[in-house]
Amino acid sequence: MTHQSSGRALTVPELAARWGVKEHQILAHIKAKTLIAFDVSRGGKLPRWRIAMSAIEAFEQARSNAPVTAAAKPGRKPKRTRPAGWIEYF
């Protein structure tokens, strides 16, 4: 998704509505520092996060739907096959 930068920052509920996810998922990305946000609470007990449009666009670009090939998946083992002439007894 590419959107025009308006210089405006979104709140957590606004961004959750935009992406169609729950607020706690946005907060988890902020806590993990994969989504850059700033606190406007002025030292209050609870943070009031704002996310800049540039940070949102960078996050969306980093997670765009790029095709993943089997070779790009780390740790994937080839399927085990039985040798030719294998006879299975029960």
C-alpha cells in the first residue's frame, strides 16, 4: 500500500482501523521496535503513542507481499522419500 504523506501522525486506534487489526497488535510492534512511534503523554503514567506516516509507509514497504521461494526459506528440509524397491511390512 502506498499512501500520500500528509505529515500527520496516527493514533494506535486509527492505525488499527486502517490495517484491520486489533490495537494490541500495533502496541506489540511498537514494543518490539519494528514500528517507530513517539509518546505525546508528557510524562503521564500511560503512553499516548503517535505513529508518523513516514514510519507507517516504511513498515508497510518492509512487509509487502513479496514472493518467497523454497530456497529462500531457511531451515526447510527436503521431503523424505523411500528408496526404490522399498517393501513395507506391517
